[in-house]
Amino acid sequence: MDFQTLLRKLDEFWINQGCLILQPYDVEVGAGTMHPATFFGALGDNPWRVAYVQPSRRPQDGRYAQNPNRLQRYYQYQVIIKPAPHNIQNIYLRSLEFLGIPLKEHEVRFIEDDWESPTLGASGVGWEVWLDGLEITQFTYFQQMGGIELSTISAEITYGPERLAMYLQKRDSILDIEWGNGTSYGELHKPMEIEHCRYNFELANISSLVSLFTSFEKEAHLLLDKGLIFPSYDLALKCSHIFNILDARGALSVVERAGLIDRVRGIANRCAQLYIQQEAKV
Amino acid sequence: MKFLLEIGCEELPPNFLPSAIQQLKERMEKLLYEKDISFSNLFVYGTPRRLVLLIDDIAPQQKERIVEIKGPPYQKAFDEEGNPTSAAHGFAKAQGISLDELIIKEDKQGKYVYAVKKESGRPTEEILKETIPSLLNSVYLPKSMRWDASSSRFIRPIRWILSLMDDKLLELKIGEIASNRISYTERYLEGVFSPESVDDYLQRVKVEGIILDQEERRKIILDKAKELAESVEGEITIHERFLEKIVFLNEKPHLFLGKMDERFLVLPREIIATSMESQLNLFPIHNKRGELLPYFVGVRDGDGKGLENVVEGYEQVLKARLADAHFFFEEDLKIPLKERATALSGIIFLGGLGTIADKVRRMRNIISSLPIEEIRERALRTALLCRADLTTHMVREFPDLEGIVGMNYALLQGEDEEIARAIYESYQYTLSEEGIKTPLGKLISLVDKIDTLAGAFHLHLQPTGSSDPFALRRAGQTVIEILREEERFNLREIIQAVGKAYKEEMGVELGGMEKLLEFLRNRLELALREMGIRYDIVNAVLEGKMENIRELFARAIALNELREDEEFIPTVTASVRLINIIRFAQRRGENPPEEGIKEDLLLLEEEKGLYEEGKRVARTLEILRRKEDYKAIFRELSSLKDLINRFFDKVLVMTEEKELRANRLALVNFIWNLFFLFGDLSQIVIERQRNDASS
């Protein structure tokens, strides 16, 4: 099964579970969780079922396309369902069978792995899911988002589609995965991957990034003062990405690191509080 | 009758289960005992998907018992002539007994009327129904979660409850989940069955290959793993914690042998073992000489169906991990550790205190100041190399391997074994066979940790409440443990050496040293208390000198053991007389004179006697101190107690004559200083003989 078919099959499966299929968010994010559809979707008590692909950027994980398992930009297939149905684990397992993996002939394990995002003020309880020893999914019950203790619990399922494709196609490297119609993942991504690694690790201008962080942060708080949630949240995401690049550049001491994380969380928490207040009014 | 409770859950964390099992067992036993419900055996089992409580021969109801119910005060229940009032009538009626069955008892609050009743036991079922939800609630959860609209919390979602008394369903509800005659042989909703009775459940579970009893699973896993290892002429070494994790990760353990690509055997064994054990839950296999073999034992939770897929999957994942490690290994060895010092200047230490390269320079400076001639050269070499592995690919990819990588690379680059081992130990926190054990390792570890502590306190990064991001408490404890074993390092000297290093290497005048000493004092207090030393003895010892930690522990242990000695209280009491008079004088602005005792001013027999004996004891103490025989020291001090008491009975210390007064104070101070070897004994709480005044 090629990569594009895999994504399409996942869409098909989750459409049948009543999910809306959304599109990737257009600001750099470190994970599918940061898409507003998850961050805001997990807040409040209204039912919410969505699925989407989210390209995710982790500058630290870049290896100049030399490592078969690590990229600084890759994809997540994200499902968020609120409230979490009692049979959500079972539904997830059926999605694997739907991809053509007969589970009776394989081993699926749920290995304790609680999730926490200090920049989003978010945390959850869950597992990483292993298929015959290979980690293919993160499965989380959100407990907190934007510093707010959640009253209605969402289930978040984050597939690693590259891992699944490597497994299904029996490939040893992400770059060798067939994307579709004979074109490989590597052909589509390798030059971009290498250049971004050079930027992230070698060339990113530290002082201009630090000043961008400060401007974005300031603007975010000004917008929040005027009651704008979503543009402020975008700025929080931009700050978060700048933080990740600075971190990859090795430009941050332990203390500075903790300080910047706190500042991003400060914006995210305000966004979440305002969102909850406005939802209450509606 | 047999009782069964099965709590079906989504995958429970393996480190939670042992304590949950123990707590459930203890609490259930306590409950049955308190409620007077008899039983023969009580078992609690745990698997990744269920907690099971099984009670054999449980009585259908509580034993019959006599209860006394307190009623109104006697004065209200009976009038002056002793006739029952309406209050007495009302109480008797409410309790369903006649008036002449009331009795009168007196307690602290006065005389009261009681109803004495025989209560036939309530049905066990009823009691269990009421108490099980709170029993489950009382299990300590290291981390808890919510998963549905109810407010129930547990460590992972609860999905089903099966509760049977023989063949009868017991109706229970926990949050939104009600008990039902339904269980599952796999995950929730898979392999559903409806047990007719407790025995039917046990039978069905057994047929499905689920092994509820963790002890049984442990044995199966152990035996089968050994057997598989032997099939390739190998052995496995069991680490208890790892084995326990495997036991609680599987309810139907099915073991298999997997192969590892032989070309990875060039990697240090710890790197391979870490990839297998902590990353993939696999058992490494080694030969009789301890060298790894290209195999592993894995455990699948399930049956043998499609086992080849599982084996192949684990082999592939392991291969990918080891291929990464192998690539890093080859890259890393291109640059020797000793040439990595410059790269260390790219890694920031704490922030505001330079880089790891600066830290290494400070460590070498500290080593140069300490009285350690015979290992100084090797210590300087170790300090130069000990953080170099932080710049390797291997440690960046596998942070858990810091130290292990340094040790192995050092050996491959021809460093001597002692230095290689000390590199590993410099990262460790516990003193043990697997942790810090060599003299060189203790020295390096001590220097590293005290440098970090001093830096952190200077930057006001000291731990607060539950927040200790730099693991300073652990570092403090390690410092104390090392100082306890290595008497030649004196705490004050070390702190001075650290201050000097920061000044010379960084131009930083360290602040926060008072706080650091206070922090170490608290760590010491904790360590002593954990050894079971009584709080007042801990206080007494800590008020004494804190320089030689080893001596401090010896003093505390000796005092604690002497507590029961009949000489203890009289000796302590005598010594307290000394310090009381000194403190009294000090409050009047008079300190014992520094020039010491003038013998010609000792006029009375009792003064002379105490002084002469004090001098003798002082000499003996010097010898005993070298032998570290603190019990003998105490006995020597004890021999002074009668002289002290006689001295105070006959000699007026605070006499009007100034010169005499000063000389007597000097004598008292001299004797007190002998006792002060143990610390401030006036901190010791002497309990007075208790008179039972309540009767």
C-alpha cells in the first residue's frame, strides 16, 4: 500500500466513524495536537470528531536525511474524538485491520506513555502503540489543555503514517517509502530535508529569531487584550516554532529554555481561557 | 462460597500493579477482619488488563455480635427517684428493646444509658456492595485520570466489572460502569464470555491461556527464557526490576527466540542490552564468559498464531536501532575523548555559569586543592575525560547511556580500567556494586556533584517543594554518602576548594553557601532519620561539628544505641548542667575566658578532682577517637558524671569573685567541650518517669 493510499484509507475509515476530515493547518507546528482543531476542539463540552493529516516540524530531529528513521519534518495522522467513546481502543484496532493488518497474526501492545506539552499547558494519559515491536501510534486521553482541567475527555489518536508505510511496504528507510505512482518519499522530500537541517542547525540567525519571538509574543498579548483568540494562537505557534529552532541551534541554556517555554504557555493559556469564556456566552 | 471481583481495564502500567495488588490485598483483609467475615484464602492478581480479587470460603454473613449503643445521659433518662423518663422510653423503643434491657455505664463524660443488643450479622454481599467502590478508591495512584463523564479516577480507564458470589451476580457500580455477568478473554469487547460462576470464570480464563497469578507467570517466563537461551548455548541474567516489568506486561506470555545481526556484536554490550531491555522489552542472551550472543528472548502477549510476524517485527526494529547505534559508534570513535574538550565548550552548564568545558576546568582545579596525592594524577585525567561523551552521537541519541558510552570509549582508546570505570561512576548517584564503588569514582562523583550544587545555589536554583529539575536533592544525598565513606574529605575543605575553583576559573565569587550548608544539613538529617535514629539525637549530633561526616554518623549511631543504657540519662543530665551554666553566664555577657584554666585558682577538692579527671579523659578520648570507638568514648564521659554532680553541689560557679568565676567557667567549658565531641547533648529529650495521674 503506497503512502497516499494509506492516508486515503485512514480518511475513509474515520469518515465512517463520523469524523470530519479537515486539512493541515498552515502554520508550522511541532505536532498535530497544535492544530487549532485539536487545541480548541478539546476544550469545552461540545461533541467533536475530526481527523486530518498534519505535517509536523521538529528541528531537533533532523539528521540531514542520513538517518533512516528521523526527519525534521514528517507527517502525523491525527484523530480527535470528544467525548472519548467507551470502545475507542477497539475502534482504533479495527482501523489497523482496515489497513490490511490481520491483528490475530500480529502483536499489538499498548505501552504506558503519558503525554505532556509544556508549551501548550497540556497533558494526557495514554500509551504508545507497538505493532510487532514497532511504535506506530500515540494514544492519549487528554486531561488538560491550555492550562485548563478538561471536563469532557477527548481521545487523541496520532498515527505515524511513515512508520505504518515502512511496515506495510517492508522498507528500512522512510525515504524509500513509495508515495504513489512510483514516486518515493525521498524524491519528494530529500532536498528540502537537507536544506532545512542546514538552516536549523547551522544558519538560523539566533538574534533575529530571538527578536521575532519577542515581537510575536508582544503582539499576541495585545490581540488577546482586544479579545482575538485565533490570530493570537497563530502567534503562539510561531513562537513555539522559533523556540524549537533556537533549541536545535543549541542557543538556549537550561534556564533560558524554561523561560521561553513559560512564555509560549502564557499565550496558549490565555487563548484557552478566552475561548472557554466566549463559548460560555454562546 | 467463593467471591470474585474482576476490574477490566485498558492496559495498566506495569510499575503500578505490584503496589496496587498489595494494597488491595491488605485493605480487603482488613475490611473482612473488621466486619467479622470469615474466609480461608484471599488472592489478588494483576495483569495488564485486569485486577482480580478472589476469596475462598467466604462466610455468607457477618458473625453474630453483641453491640452496645450509647443513649441519653443517665440524668435525662431517669428522674430523681430513679424512674425512667420519656427519653428512656424513646431510646428503648427506637432500639427495639424493653426498658429493663437498658444498662448504665460510666465514662469520662459521665453516666449514660446503653442499649445492649445481639445483632445478627448482615449478609456479606451487602457489605461488599457498599465497600468495594471505596476500597478501589483508596488505592494510591501515582498518577490518575478521568475517562468518562463521571468523576471516577483511576490509573487507566476501567471498562468492565465482573463481581460474582459463587454463581450470583453482585450489583456494583463504579462511576458509569455497572457490574455485569460479562468478561473478556482479550481486550475489552474481544473474546466476550458470560461466566456462570466463579469456578466457571476461573476455568474459562485458564482454557484461554490467561495466567492470572503473577507468581505463576514469573516462573513460566523465567523457565522458558532460560530454556530458549540454552537452546543457543547461552544464559540470561535476570534483573529483578526488568523481570517484574515483563511479568506485568503479559497475561498470556508466549516466549520466542529472535536473532540479532552478528555484525552489531562489536558494539559495547551495554548499548546492545539497553536497546533490547529498556527500549524493546527483550532479554539479551550471553555466553558463560558474559559475552553477548546474537540472539534475544522476546515475550508476546498472546498465542502462537502468526508468531513469525512478531519475531520478524522485533528483529527488524532491533536491527534499525542497532544500525543507528553502529553508525554513531563508528563516527564517534573518529574523535578520541581527550580531543572532545573543545566541543564541550558548546554545551551550556546551568546557564550563567559557563559551559561544560568550564565545569571540567573547575573540577580539575578542585582536585588540585584536595589532599589526595596518591590519586591526583589519575583524578585529573578522569576529570578531563568524564564529560567528553556528552559530545558523542551515541549519548545524544541515547541519553540514558551517558557514562556507559564514556567508559566504553575510554577502554577502546586505551585508557586504564580504573579511569574508564570512574568516568561511568561520575554520572552515578548511588553507592553500590553497579554504581559508585571505586575510590577514584567516589572522588570524581563527589567533585562533580559539589560543583553542581555550589553553582546551582549561587544561581538561586535550589529545589523548592516538589520541584527539583536539576536533581539537586539526589546530588546532595550522594555527596553525603560519599563523605560518609571517605573520611579524608572534610566538608569545609571541599566547599573552600569549590569556592576557590569558581573564583580562579570563572572570576565568580560564589554566593548562597550558607543556604548550601543548610541544605546539606537537611539532607544529613533525612539520612540519619531514615536510619532510624531518634529525632532528638539527630538534632544533638547536627548541632555539633559537621566537618567530618563519617564521624558524625558514627556518633549518631553510638548515641542511638546507648539510649537504652542505664548510664545514658544520668550522663546526659550531668552534661546539660554544664551547658546550662555556660548559657546562663553568656546571657549575662560573660563568656568562658579564652586563656583557659589557671590551676592555682582551683581551690576546692571538687574543682581539682574534676579538672584532673577531665584531663585524663581528654587524653583517653584522643586515642579512642582514632579508633572511632564512640561507645567507649561515651563510657569515658560517663565516668565524669559523679564528679560533675559533686562539683555543682559544692562549688558556686557564679561566685561574686570575678577571677574565680571566670576560672570556674573555664573549667566547666573545658569539660563541656569533651562532651561536645558528640554534639549538643542538651538537645536530647529526657522523658520524665510518667505518673499515671488519670486514675
